[in-house]
Amino acid sequence: MKEAKIIKEHNILIDTNVLINCGREEYGLEFRKILRYLSNNHNDLFVSIVSGFEILKKFGQDKKVVDYYLKLLNYVPNLNLDLEIMNISAYLANEFDQSGKKDNDFMIGGTAIKNQMFLLTSDRGDFNKPFWQIINRYCIEWEDEEKCKIENVYLLEFNRSLWKKEKGFSVDFDRYIK
């Protein structure tokens, strides 16, 4: 992992793909080092309850794998969905939906916005510019039998300047954003 600028004393929501990558044989250790690095710098790490759902859905048939991820999920506080997060998520989905977008990503993004958190993800495509800006980027280099590869991990923040209120919508989004 290349050294990046130091991020201290922030609340960070971990996206599901980062959790899944922590369990990968090829490079999981490097993902876990990023989490440890952030934690050692006095950042508080969180996961959305949505991540638990996604992991159980993906790996539910493999008890050994599920046990590993449940241990990982229980290592950090889990944030539940509430009506305000669902409203933010629905707004995002209706306003910015793009081909291939999943509702789960909007709920994770809505959780980060409502709780004023950075978002740690390895899938930049789920949280596109200009709505999410890169605060930090970590590169993980690894290789398999065929070639060398790089995995990027992004620390993102919702870009408030592009947020717009919709008349008649039931949530005052500004109160959830720094």
C-alpha cells in the first residue's frame, strides 16, 4: 500500500466491496491493513446493515465464508437504516440513477450522507463524480500467475455544492451534510 495523506479523527463508512475484498486470498491482507491504518489514526469505522445483507446474499451457502464475514461485520459498529436514510437514498436513486446502479449502493451512500461520514469503497463506479469527491486514494498492487494488478481503494466525501433541494420533498437534506 502506498502512503497517502493522513486522515485522522473522521467517521468512515466501509462499503461492502471493501469488506468482501478483505477476505480475498490474493490481496485481502492489504485491504485489512488499510482498515487498520485508518483505525490507528483515530478514525471511527462503521458499516451499514445493508452490507450484512449483501454479504449474506452473496455467500449465504458457504458457512465458513459467512462466519468470516460475520466476524468482520461484528468488529465495527453497524448502522441501521431509518426513514431519513431511505428518503435520501430514494432521492439519490431518482435524481442520479445510472445504468447498472444498485439500490444497495444508494442506501450505503444515503447512510454516509445522513451521518456525515466519509465513504471507503473500491468501486468508484458506484459513487461517481461529481457527487462524490476523492479525499484519499490507496493503491494495492498484487499479482497472479498471469499478470500484475492494481486495486484502488477510495475515501470519498459527498460533494455538497452539487446537492440541490427538491420542492415538496419530505427531508431537509442540508441538515445531514456538513
